[in-house]
Amino acid sequence: MWDPAVYQRFGSERSRPFFDLVQRIGAEAPRAVVDLGCGTGELTRTLGVRWPDARITGIDSSPEMIAAAPEGFALGDIAAWQPGPDTDVVVTNAALQWVPEHRELLPRWFAALPAGAWFAMQVPGNFDSPGHRVVRDLAPDLHREDPVDDAATYARQLIAAGAAVDAWETTYLHLLPFEGEHPVVRWMEGTALRPVRAALGDEEWQSFRAEFAARIAVVHPVRDGLVAFPFRRIFVVAHKGGA
């Protein structure tokens, strides 16, 4: 279960990759813009500011997120989505890591887009970070192995599908304030720890969380009231020629 309030902690840090991704999309007057994995739609709404004449649609698989989204945004499975004939821009930000079959879907989606369309994706690339290694140690059966590829692999896949590709990786250094509780624990509760929380009862979860917090404090120490939290992100923007 997604909790919008938990996910939206550290909102400025989580939103920055979205804006860094979208600014590299070269579309001028798209007819329809789709955000796959839109969450509450807060970031999706900014697409309407950039392209005020476009029809903006958001899709997310979480009922809790869609309940907090604007009217007209849809509950749906990303894996079942298909672009329409006027889908000129597709954005998917920090969502495809939750879709195991996304590697197979990318060339199909791109092939179905109209000429001149843009496809822009961002996924976290921090699955070998200290925090994820702690999760792997404490809950090996609940840790997802290799849910994403690197930027070069995605680029090769989309180039093979006929795209002109702009791909890059960025490691952001988030400096998170310590405010009574370790901020990396609070961050990961909104993402990587969700499958663990869903699998454990309340008492088991509290025990797990305490051990997790103790280990996180070692790998991400607090210095001068701040925690340095490096976070690698993978970006790909693909353009379909022929317009």
C-alpha cells in the first residue's frame, strides 16, 4: 500500500529528477501527454503549465495515490497501458522499477507512438547503495534483484527501436537534516521498505525497523546535523523521427 504522505517526505529532493528529465524533452506543441506512474499528480500538473494546449493524463496503479490526484487521472496498470495515436509525449518518473516487464514494454511502447513523439523515463539506480545492502541483509527474500538497467543498456534498446536517444546518469547528493529520527529511514519507508512493511506484522515490522535504523546510522552517519545521502538516477529521453 502506498501512503502519499510518507512518499512525499523530502518532496523537493524527490521532484528534482522529474524536472531535470522533462527539461530535455524537445516537444513544442504535443497533442496528448501521458505520465505513467503519476502518483498524486502534483508533478504531472506542471506538464500542463509547459504545454497548456495538450491533453494531460496521469496513470497510477495505487488507489491511495489516485485518490489524492486531480479529477480525470486514472487508476491503471502501467504494464497494460498502450499509447494512443495522438500520444506525443510520454513521461515516466521513478515508476518503471516497480514494473518487472518494463524492459520488454519499452520497444513496444516506442513502436506504437506516432512519428515525432517523445518518450522520457527516469528510474532510481541506487539498488547497490548502503541502504539497499542493509535491506538485502535483513530481508533477503523481500529484496528485488536488479530491477533496472543502466543508461547505456536502455539507450541501446531504444536506438535499436529507431530512436534518437539522450541518456545520462546523475548522482545527487542529498543533504538531509536529522530531526529526531534518521532521515534515510524515513526516506526509504516511502519506497524500498514498502514490500517489507507489507509482508510483516506490526510487531515484526517494529523490530525490523529498529534494526534497520541502527545499521543505517552506521553507513549514513549524522555530521553537523545533516546526513549525506548519495542517490544515483538513470535518465533516458528518446525521440521518434519522421514527423
